[in-house]
Amino acid sequence: MKYVDLRSDTVTMPTDEMRQAIANAEVGDDVYGDDPTVNKLEKIAAEKVGKEAALFVPSGTFGNQLAILTHTKRGQEIIVGKDNHIVLHEVGASALIAGVQLRTLETKNGTMFPEDVLNAIRVDDIHEPETGLICLENAHGCGAVVSLEIMKEIKKIGEEHSIPVHLDGARIFNAALALGTDVKNIAASCDSVMFCLSKGLAAPSGSMLAGSKEFIHRARKYRKLLGGGMRQIGILAAAGIMALEKMTDRLKEDHENAKYLAKELSKIPGIKVINERLDINMVFFEMGEDIIKESELVEKLYEKNIKINGKEAGEYRFVAHVGISKEDIDYVIENIKALI
Ligand SMILES: *Cc1c(COP(=O)(O)O)cnc(C)c1O
């Protein structure tokens, strides 16, 4: 059964080329450093983002939490936007695993204000925790990108206070496309960066954590501690290499499709598309319960083989990806019109 699945770009399927690469992957025990395919992926990934080294991790959440654990000491505080993935969608892991507390700051379209970051840095006071890390997210999960200027400003603040900066770059390739720059220029404003191979890039699983040689060396040990020491994992790394080599350029189609979807949605009376957060492959919009009830929209579209999520914080989110064509979008629009 073919579904038009707009819930997320995490629903993307591995490409035929990936399946071929998986079948033919040369593998070894990666905990011994013996897996040539993983070693190749880690080298390619590090080069892509302009860092000395990279580490293959099972998921984006794993990569972020591993970065926090590696950068910080128990009892420290990390500065992070209040609507970052690390705050909202990682099950409170940073309190449980690294034992840090989160200092959450206001954001506008996913961007923290540099002066707030500066003001949030703790001073040397017997009552206060130490600030151990600053976390950024780009592209932000709200659909917007953070400008390079803001990133640089925050990095500079971090440097002046000897506080490292971690970037949650789950969708860093989408961010680079939207900002019209190379991913290296985004990653330059952080000490470590996590990015996903699994979302828009369509690998079945896996993310990368990149940073200095020394940082990745320490992270590798903590990855083992967390149970992320995987063995013949070249099987997955092979798909990851395809993701980095074959799937980044085509993301522009997803961005175009998202804009097309947004344009068509906004023609429907009662729908308000959030245009200021339309930088990547995600469309956020509001549609009141008076137009159609949320549960009804979800159910009725499902009957037409269209999968969507319910609202989050009052907004629907539709996500474009390699499995969504322009025709699929027309089909979705047609069905929404018919329903309301
Ligand atoms: C998806 C996502 C993650 C986590 O990735 P998982 O592989 O689902 O754990 C982290 N940050 C952002 C911004 C994401 O969108």
C-alpha cells in the first residue's frame, strides 16, 4: 500500500542504491576499529563538516546526549533554546545521563538572542552552577534556520568564556541549502556537531557526531559506556555513505515542494501558513477546529492513504521528503479541500 506520508522525513525509506551498498558492505568489528566501511563513513563525515574526526552513532538523540556527556561535568548547566530538540524531545536525558541542568532561553523562530546567552553565563559564585556548554540547533525544528552571523556571535561569546558550543545539526544539510552556504561554514561556529543520516538523507538509521580528534576520542569511550559500541555496523554505515554522497543535493526538491505545498495550503480559506518558518522542508500551519476537527482530519485523510500527525502546540506540520512528489501534494490539497 502506498501512503503519502507527511508526518516526518524520518519515514523515508532506504534507496535501492543503499540496499545494494548494504548487501555488499565490507565489515569488521567496529569496537576494535576494524570495520572499513564505518572508518570510511567517519572520514567522509568529518571532511564534509570540516572537523578533525567523526563518530557513527545509532541516532540523533544518542549523538546529542553523547556530546553533552563528553563536554560537561555532573552538576553543570547548559544553555539551550527553550524549544530545542534537546529540551523537548529527548526524554529529559541530559538530566539522567550527563547529570546537567538546562538553562532554557527564549527564542524567536528558533534563534536565541546572543545578549541573552551572554547574560545566562554563570559567574564564579558559591551559589551558582557552572556553565558547561552552549547548545544550538540549525536547522531548527520549528522550520527556520539560524543565521551564520548569530551563530558566530554566540560562538565568540562561548570562546570568550571558555565554554564549548555544540550544534544539533540533525538537518544541517537542509540548513546549508536554505542559508546558501556549505555545511562547513555552519559547523565552523561550533566545537561539536551532530547530524542525521536517517532523516531527509534516507539512510535507515544512524547519525554522526563530529569534532576535534581529542573530543571524538573521549566520545568514543562514552559511546561504549552508553551501549553504542556496535560490531559489524558497516552494514548501516554503507547506507550512511550513500546518504552523504548521493542524497544531500536533492534536498532542494524537498524545499521547493514544501514551498509549493505552503502556497497551495494558503489558498484554502481557514488555513494560516506560518510563512516566517518556511526555510526548509517543513510546512507549519494553523487550521481552527471550526473548520475541521483535528481527529477528523487525521482519520479522514488516513482513509485516503494520507498520513499526518495531529497538531503540536496548535499547529499542524507537513514534511516534504524524497517519498513525496508534487503530484502527491496536489492529491493532499484536493483531499483537504474536499473534506472542509
Ligand atoms: C530528529 C532530531 C533529533 C534526533 O534524532 P533521532 O535520530 O530521532 O534521535 C535531534 N535534533 C533534531 C533537531 C531533530 O530533528
